[in-house]
Amino acid sequence: MTQQFRTKVYLAGPMTGLPHGNFPAFNAAAQNLRGKGYVVFNPAEVEDVMNKTYKECLKIDVDWIFEEAEAIAMLPGWETSNGARAEHALAVALKLKIMYLT
């Protein structure tokens, strides 16, 4: 198995204010990336995510990016999301590989 297929990827995109928190798009992208062999952190899969505050969610996400991620995958529309823009900025600062999903 090549290094690409063990790469840990954080999935980022818009959630707030979107129907069903945009979970269907997150879950489809996670399934696609996992099918290609990536290890994916999908914030839509965080335990009890619907009962956490925005700040709690962002801390979980940023901690994972900082501690684990080797790459970040940006869902369409990420540019409109404050959280996804922050996650993108962190990925840039950490020099992670950035994938722009379509």
C-alpha cells in the first residue's frame, strides 16, 4: 500500500444554516475518499455533534487538523463558511496538502 492510501484527511466545508447541516455532502465525500484508501475525519460523524456548541465543534476539528491531519479536503462552498475558512487557513499554515473537491 502506498503512502497516499494511508494519508489522514480532514474534511472541511459549510454546515451552518444548510439543510441537515450539509451532512449528506460530508458523508458522500467521506465515503468517496475512504473508497480511495484515505483515512478521513468527517466532522459530521463526531459523536453527539448536534448537541455541541459551535465553539466545541471547532475545537475538536482544529485539534484534529493540528494533531493528525496530513491533508485537508475542501467541499464546494467552503469559501462561505467561517469555520471552513479557519480550517483552510490552519492547513495552509501547517503546509498540509489541500484538495479541492467538486
